[in-house]
Amino acid sequence: MTSASKQPGNSLAGKIALITGAAHGIGRATASLFAREGAAVAIADISEAGHSVAEEIVRAGGKAIFEQADVTRSVDCRRVAERTFHEFGSINILFNNAGIIRRASVLELNEEDWDRTMAVNVKSVFLMSQQVIPIMAGTGGGSIINTASGWGLAGGRRAAAYCASKGAVVLLTKAMAIDHGPQQIRVNCICPGDTDTAMLRDEARQLGEQQERFLTDSARRPLGRIGTAEEIAQAALYLASDASSFVSGTALVVDGGGLAGSA
């Protein structure tokens, strides 16, 4: 990241953003970036670490709240949306970013891991969007961004449930864009490649591989490196802002060229 990219702007001035999975990684980087760009940010995460993200934003002069929630539960999603609306008066941006990965083939997976992966990665998008869309529709529209994956467009080794869930997010995104475009709600998804987060490093553990070797293998793409959470956050900023005002129903690949050779 260049120093210029870290300077505060106003591309989201006056906007209210709700971000799930915002205590760590891509979600945390996006919450910080959105706040620097002028948005008030509601942070939702099952981890109490979300408190520190909100506090950091407030100390920097921004507006933020944290609501601890399990976004696979409709009652929690309703509570998050209602508190965000009560605190800030609207929701203009929803970033459905909560996600997990289980590195296993169909034969290696157990039913619990399959169900949990689908719940966190797909059901949460449905549940939170269901709560937020009426708010957006009542205030002139908005932007919904879903975190999919490059493995939602192409398969990957020993990642059956993850690939299935992220493929579902890609098509759910397109279906929502069709249904809610007339309400001036744009719906897009980001398909990151390997990104330097705790989740990526945990994949090495799940596969029983040495971490540094795993990260080296992950960097084998045209740009020769893995991405950063801040780089994915910049893609989310584009989709959240008016710069993408005619973009809806797209799957934006941000992967250093990793899928460039795929059909």
C-alpha cells in the first residue's frame, strides 16, 4: 500500500455501512477504510475483538459501533440491523463478509463442518440481506457487497464445502441484483484470491502443511505474491461508492491474476 492510499477521503461521506466479520482480516481493514472515507460503521462479529475495531475508529475521529452477533441466526441479524438503524438512522452499505473455511474433500468432511460452512458463508448473506434490504429500499437504495472467492468461480483442492458455499454466494449475488435493482439497490461480490490473513494461515494448519511453504505456494500467481486485506478493502470501497454507480450483479476478481488462465 502506498502512503497516498492511506490518506483519508470523503467518498463515503454521510453513508452508513454495516460490515459482518469485521473483527479481523478483510472485514477489519474494510471497516477502517470505510471510516476514513467518511462512513459511520456498524461492526458485527461473533468475536469480542470487534470492540477494539470500533474503539480504534472512534479514537481516530470516526463513528463506529460494535454488536456481537452470530450472523447465522436470524434473531442476531435482526438485532444488528435494528441497532444500526437506531444509532445512525439508515443503512446505505452492507458488506456481508463473515466467512470460514474447512479444508477437506467430500470424503473427509463431516456433516457438522459442511453445515457450519454453508451457514456462515451463505445463510448469513441471506439473513442479513433480508433485514437490511427493506431499510435500503425505504431510503432510496444502497450497495450490498458479498464476499465470495476465486474458488466460487473455479474449484480448489480439498475445499469442497468452501467452494460450494462461495459458488452459491456468486449466484445469490446475481439473483439479488436482478430482484432488487428496481429498488436502486446494487448487489455485487468480491472474489479474493489468497490474502494474508489469519484464516489463510489456518489453512496450512488444517492441511498439515508447513506455514511458510504454504504461503510460498499461495503466491504462485502472475503478480508473484498473495494479497493484503487492505487491497481487498479497496475493492469493497469501489463497490460501496458512487464510483461503481452502474455496476451490479458482478463478481469482481481480486487475485493478482490467479484465475487469469482459467476458462
